[in-house]
Amino acid sequence: MEWASKRNGELLALAVGQFDVFLTADRNLSHQQEPSSFDIAILVLVARSNRLDDLRPLVSRVLQMLPGAKRRAVTIVDGKGI
């Protein structure tokens, strides 16, 4: 899976059919891509930064939201309510 040099649109296209969910910290993804064009659920992690220490507290929230994540849509995962 040589995906390191791929951009979001390419990553989403590659992920479709191989994964159920696409996790990203790119808050602008829904402005850069049309989520309804990709048959995959997209979860956008919103933290102070994309450093692991800032993202780690969102893991429990991600696990809660995964079952209800809708394909062809963006779901925001933030620290509210944690």
C-alpha cells in the first residue's frame, strides 16, 4: 500500500472498496472533495493539532461513532462531551 504520497482525493478513491471508514485530521476535506462521490464513511478528527497526544483523547469518541458513520458523508469527531 504505497499511499504516502497520495492526496485526499486519491486516498479516498484507493480506500473505497478496501475499507469501511476513512479517518483524517484534514478539516478542509469536505471543501476540497465531494464526500458523496466516495462510497466510504469519512470521519474528520478535530483536535488542537494533528499530534498523537492531541488526537489520542478522541479514540473513545471514534469508537462510539463508528457504528453510525454514514457512507458518502463526513462525520465530525471532536472532544466535546469527553
